[in-house]
Amino acid sequence: MVITNGVPAGEIVGVTWLKAKASVGAGECVEVAGLPDGGVAFRNSWDPEGPALVFTRAEVRAFLQGAKGSEFDCLAA
């Protein structure tokens, strides 16, 4: 199966979806899963069958570095 952006997350099988421990269980979480081809899929926890966004590990690494550096804090204010 080729997994691309917008594929229904329910069609991504054989992976483990993870969410942050900071989640309080009210459906406001993003879940992520490592893909067999090395990519990383993201989905909304409140819509586990909805569309998934897929990024390369390099793209995820760049985003995480920005998040750790507080570059996106304004989005959560």
C-alpha cells in the first residue's frame, strides 16, 4: 500500500499510533505513527478514521527542532 497525504487513517494498518502523555483525553490530541517506509503519519485523535498527513522523518525532525526552540509557541497562546 502506498500511503500518501489525505489517505484515511483507518487504512493505515500494522502501525502503532502514539499520543502525548500530556493528553487529557478530551479529543484534542494529535496521534502519530511510524510507517514501514520510514515516513510518519499524523491524525486527529477524535477522528481516527479521518485523513492522515504523512511527512518524512527529516520533515518531522525539522518541525520538532522548531517546537523545542519555541518557534511555534504563538500558535498555542
